[in-house]
Amino acid sequence: MPELEPNFNRRKRFLVDPPADKIKLAKVWKLLESYSGIPPDEIEEHLRHVRAKAWAIFPYGCIGRWRFLDLYITALPQYPELLARTQQGQTLLDCACCFGQALRQLAFDGAPASSLVGLDLRREFIDLGYEMFRDKDTFGARFVTGSMLDPQDARLQVLDGTMDIIHAASFFHLFGWDDQVTIGERMVKFLKTDSGGATVLGRQIGSATEPLDPKEHEEKGLGRYHHNQRSMQGLWDVIGEKTGTRWKVEAELKTVLEELEDGQEEERTTIRFVVRQAD
């Protein structure tokens, strides 16, 4: 396990052991056992090994708190729609795909791998995904690396105008308002907006209180911008204005207690959203 820096904000995002609630882990355990062929008594040690490598690459909170084990996508009301649309030949892009765990679950549940694409900034996480799922020679999804914040990143051009659906979990909340607008513009460029069925969906940290106006938020130097339903629609209104498109947001907030490294708990609010191209 890589040694952690003596910084509380970083340390509190790191839990040594996986969640004790085995019900929460049942989905990923089944995936690793049935899809990857890993014996059940070897899964936890295997995950610890992969997680240690990932944390050394970059200490994202979703890695430190084992959130990558939460295959929440299967609980989305839109999940049957995602499977049906990919089975009909539509394409799905997982932005900030990390290990590609959502893509493996989709494939396991019947989505054609040829319809699935993963995008991440770091190739190391994509390679760790092959190690995690032991499918380097068998998984047919395509992976692309590049920066969504760099309009000049030519590596991403291969995706332009080719996607029907974009899944983006634990991604927007890493950035401030202006960068979120840039990311949204890039997503619109990836989508087949001429078809009318373009969709973006996911989950991220939300705001239980009314977010500040973006300009005031920036003036106060608050950095990352977290949304409620109203501000999420406002974000996509701006993205629409900049791209000549229109979008309708449906979103819901949920607040839960989350365990910290020292056994204490804190409230964590998430926002689950689906953004569809408006007529």
C-alpha cells in the first residue's frame, strides 16, 4: 500500500478496508466471479492490490473510499434503456471511465462490447481495468485517452459525432463552473445531435443548499462547483447556448451518512441526473 501524505483532507478520503456491507458489494463480487472468473475467496485481496496501484497513480476520492465498487449504474431507472439502445446498435461513451467497471457491467448484462467506449485522462487506469477484470484479450470495448479540457487535444477527435449516450459519474464535480461548461461543450461535440436522442446521464456530488451564482462562486475562490437540480439545468442552458443545442435536465438529490477513515460519519449529498436533447 502506498504511504499516504500527512494531509488530513487527503487522509480522510482513504478507507483502508472495503465497505463492511456485503450487500453493497454483491454486484461487483458477482461480476468479478462470473465475468472475470476470480474465485470468491481471492476477490478482496485482488481488489486491494489493484486499488493500491491506482491510489499511487492519483488519489481520487472514488478510489480511496472504494466507490469504484459501487455499480450504481444498474440501479438507474434508465439502465434498461441503456441496454436496449446499445443492443439496437447505439453507442455509449463512459467519460472518466477509470477502470471501465461500468462498461464491464453493461457488457455482462448484454450490451454489445462493440457499442461501448471508455474515455479517461490516464491510460494507467484503463490498463488497471484490464488487470482488475482479467480480460485484456477478450473485452471488445474501445478505450480512448485524452483531456476534455483541452479543445486542441486531437486524440479525442475520433469520438466526434459518434456517440448516442454519454455516462459521466464522479466527473463534473471535480471542476469549477467554467471548466464544466468546457466539458459539456466537448460532450455535445461527441454526440449525434442530429438524431434527436442524445443523452447524458450520471451521478456526482451535489449541493444540499442553493449553490451560489457561478460568478460569485468564482469571486470567492471556492473552486469545485456542486449542483442542485436548478443549477444543473442552468449549466446545460449555458452549454446549449454555446453549442446551438437545447437540453432538458431531470435530476434528484440524495443525502446519506458516509463513514470516514477514523470511524466518524459525515453527510454526503449526491445528484443523479439525466440530460436529454430537447426538441
